[in-house]
Amino acid sequence: MCKRRHMRMKEIMQYINRESFLHRMNPLSKIAAVTGIIALSVLTTNPVFLAVMVFGIFLASLIAGLQQELLKQVKLLVFLSISLILLTVFTLRSGETVGYLIPAGTFTAGGFVPITTGALDFGTVLSLRFFAMLFAFQLLVVTTKPSDLMKALLAIHVPVDYVLMFVIALRFIPSLQVEGQRIHEAQLARGYNPGTGLRGKIMSVKPILVPLVANSLGRTQVLGLTMDMRGYRSRQSVEKKLTWNKTDVAAIGCVAVMGLGVVLGGLM
């Protein structure tokens, strides 16, 4: 059972070797499409447009057979969405009042913390923005080889130091998750019992975080020395040419059409 859990964790934010139209796309076009989606998500405040965009991204993952990778993030996004909506309810008062977070008669004769249509709309927009951006970025990572992603970033003249930091960070996210899980299981095997509830969860973080950070710093030092010894900063790598196909043109065209719709259609 532990092995199965580790295998699932290794798949998070990692390239999945599969044949699909997203895998065959040029990484440059995928980066351009994701950048466009992020820009549109920030610029527009129309929840219908954002919902259509999220549905379109999920439909693309469904055609590519990668919908499970996006569904893994739904639990986190739902929690984030609820938090954002509650935050806007507490901080934003605009539009009509549709109810109260604390109903009338609980503590006071009238309701407490009014829920307004403006707060609900703004919270929904923020939630859909995170859905669109995370889904798009997740598809970019799981469908692009790290080597191809590095070539694409270098092709658009991103400094090599930033490229290496980005690619290495993506590579070590699942490794840190697996190592954190192993440290947690080792602590439990030694009889460590932080307790239950919120206090127990908070208390269980320290014995995991300290060795995890120490191991990560040691690994970072070894990795830096290895990179310097191999001359990554100065070497000229032989890169194969990144080719474009009809899917790349269609993807960029779709994002461009959506951007045009935002500008001309008043969806902002």
C-alpha cells in the first residue's frame, strides 16, 4: 500500500510519457498558450468566460487522456476556492445581500456577516482564475519533457541560470513529497504520536520539516558542485530543432481568438 502511495506521489508535476496531441505539440507553442491563458485569466472578470476556458482546458486533457492529472488538483482547488469566497464575503460589501454567514437569531436578532452578490461574484472569479492557471500549467508540465522544456526556454533567451532553477525545482517537487512521506512514516514507526485534530497536524510538521530541509540543503550543495564540475554554465549543448505542426497553430489561434474576444467583446 505504501509503495502504491509513493508511486502516485511520484507522478505529481512530472512528465508522463504518452502519445497524445499535447505531447506532439511544440513546447514553445505550449508555453505561449499557457502564458496567454494566464494573462487572460488575470485580465478578465467575466465568470462565464473563465468557466468556458476551464472547461476547454479540461476537454483538452480529456482528449489527451490526462484528465486524472487535473482531477488530482481539484481537492486543493476546491479548498482554495472556499477560502477565497469566504475571504471576499468577510472583506467585500457590494451588490445585493442574499443572506448572512451567521443566520439571524444565532448571536444577534439580525444576521451577522452579510453575503453579497458582489462578494460571491468576485470570489467565483478568483477561484476560476486559479482553476484555469493551475490546469494549464499542469498540462504543460506533464506533457513536456524536461529537456524539451529547457530547450524551449533557452530558445526564447531565458537566462540559463533561471532555466536550470525552474527545471530542477519541477524535478524535485515530487521527490520532496515522497521523502516527506517517508520521514513521516519513519517517525510513526518510532512511536511518535503528535495527537489528533488540528493541534496534532501542526505538531507533526516539525519532525518532518527539519530533516526534510536539512536533506534538501545537502542535496542542493552536491547538485551545485556537480553542475559546476560539468560546466553547465559555459557548455554549448547540441539541440535538435523544435518543429511546429497544425496543432501548435490551432492552440495559439484559439488563445488569440479568446484574447480578441476579451478586447472586443467587453469581457473584461
